[in-house]
Amino acid sequence: MSSKLVILAYATAVIKDEPKSQNWINKKALLRLSCESLKFRPVFDEILRDKELKKIKSDPNVGGSVELIYVLMYETLVGSGLNRCSPELKSVIARRIQKIKEVEAELQSHGNGIKSIKEAEEGLKKLEIPRYARINTLKWTSEEALKTLESEEWKVKGTASAEKFAEQVGAMGEDEIFIDPHVENLLIFAPNINNFHEYWMVEQRYLILQDKASCLPAFLLNPRPGSQVFDTCAAPGMKTSHAAAIMENQGKIWAMDRAADRVSTMKQLLDASKVAIASSFAGDFLKTDVTDKKFSKAMILKHALKLPGLKRAVYSTCSIHEEENEQVVDEVLLDTYVRENFVLKKSVLPEWTHRGLSTFEIGADCLRADPKITLTNGFFVAVFERVKNKV
């Protein structure tokens, strides 16, 4: 009997329309400007929804580039001004500067302006996210791990309360450990432990330092032993090693990443983690030659959700932007084949209270992670499952 085929789909946020950076003298300054502009993107998007200001998008001087408009608005409202811009670009904002400032001031009066984002950023700098460490069950059991930790004078406090999570974790001492209430085999340590990465359990990969949010994809995929899993953006290997542990090192994981140097590092980490079922290689999933012999058993096709025999796919990003998250899920569900063969899993991990954006019909069935709310890095997860009798 053939093993069940599942897939772990993973994506990271990218900056679209990458500029020709060779034309820039200071590439670091360009990257910093891009990141800073995106930070205030929610404000700029609201400004561009104004009836009068939405005309900026059709201004011939910006060539339809919303990204360029973001940069112009950033320099106007936050940065050093538009003195270095060409007269044509400067005019795009100059003709509407008063209206732009009025709309931004109105947004700020409701707590949604530039100042609010700056204050929130300052708050995040003061916020301490705990250290999460996943018990590597390929090397020992959770019982052995907890017993050994206690023998080394760590105080295992039991499972943290999901309802009072922030309160409990925020008050924990440096020698205390909580068991995570959501993700199996995940431990919570205080954020301010010195040189924790040098602790022997971490160095020898008995404990794997992995943010809680990035544990969600493999945890929600939940592949059974003997399954076949495809990790389409695998480096540095955290999801792959987590999936292998859930599968008890039985089955097959195809771990692909576009960067060859990252794949080399990933192989070393997977070996050190005692992962025995992963084949790691460099390549672009969308350009994969599905006739290649090494993919014949897994029946890999170019599009993840069109894999024959696919049972479940987890789409996740480390992005907080709806364009990479809810909008992607919405668009995928418009595809005729996907709509006929897959559904978005309803109420996935219901005890996780931070859901997708309510402005989308599918929002409640997606998960979001946020430093201020979940005490994790920012993340997004959606789970697709094949309709029964459609295999």
C-alpha cells in the first residue's frame, strides 16, 4: 500500500519588483529605505483610499508603482523630504501635500497614524519574547528531557495556561521552564538567559531553539509516520526536522531551497538533529522537473495543491502583510481545481485566539501570530485539506 502523501508549503515575505540595485551607490541605504517605507505601509494604504488622493496611483510620473508612492510618502511624512527627488516625482506629492497631511492627521486621531506606529515600535523594543526550545524527540523522549532538566536544577512549572499565557510567561524566573499549552514538545524559557545557545542540550541538538510561531506549520500538518512530505522553502531546516520528529523518522521528506549555500548548512543541521528521512537539495519548486526519477514516488507536480494524492497543505509566512497572507489564500480558493478538490480547514487550532483579518471571509479559519499578542515572532498560517472522495 502506498504511503499517504502530504505537503508542507512555506513562504517568506519578499519585496516585489526588486530595483536594479547596481544603479544605487549605497545598497544598504536602499534596503533601509525600503524596509522603513514598508513599516508605515498601513498608513499609506489608508491615505490612498481617500477619494482625492487615490488619483496618485494613476499619476503618469509614478508609472503605476505603488511601491514608489510608498517611498515618496515616507520621505514626505517621516524621512528627510523630497529635495533629492526629480521635479516630476516631487510634483506628485507637492500638489497634494496639504490633503495628505490632513488625512494622516485624521488617522492619527483614531490611533492609526505615523506617531502610533512609532510608539508601537518603541513598545516592541521593550517587549521581551521568551525563548522557545523544542524537545528533539529523535534523540530522546519528552520525559527524559524534563527529568534531565530537573536534575540540572531547572524548575519545570508544568503546562502554561493558555488563558493567562502572557501573565505567567512574563513573570517567570531565569531558572523556570513552562511547557507550551499549544505546541506539543515545546518548552518555554525566560528571554534573558545568558549564552543559552551554548547550553549543552542546545549545542548537541537535544533541544532545538525555534520560535513558537514557526513550529505551527509542521504541528498543524501533523504528518503520520510513513507519510511523504515536501517542504518547498526548507532552509534552515527547522520545519523539516520538526516534521521528521512528528513522523518518528518514518517516511520521506523532500527538503528544497533555492539557495545552495543554505541547503549545505541545512544538511549539517539535519544530520546533527538525527533526521534520517530527509533528502535536501537546491532548486526552485515551481521549476521542478516532475519527470525526474527522484520525484516519481512522491508524484511531485509543479503546483503544490495539484499533487496527486495530496491530503493536506500548510501555507505559512513570516509576513504580517495581508498581500502575502489572506489575499493569497483568497486568490488560491478562486482557482477552479482548488475549489473543487480542497477546502480551507475550519477553526484550525481553535484555542489560538489571534485569527486572520476579519475583513476577509476566510479570516477566522487562518492563524496569525504577533509579538504583542502571542509573544512570538510575526507569522501567518492556513491549512488546506482535500475534499473527501476527491483523491
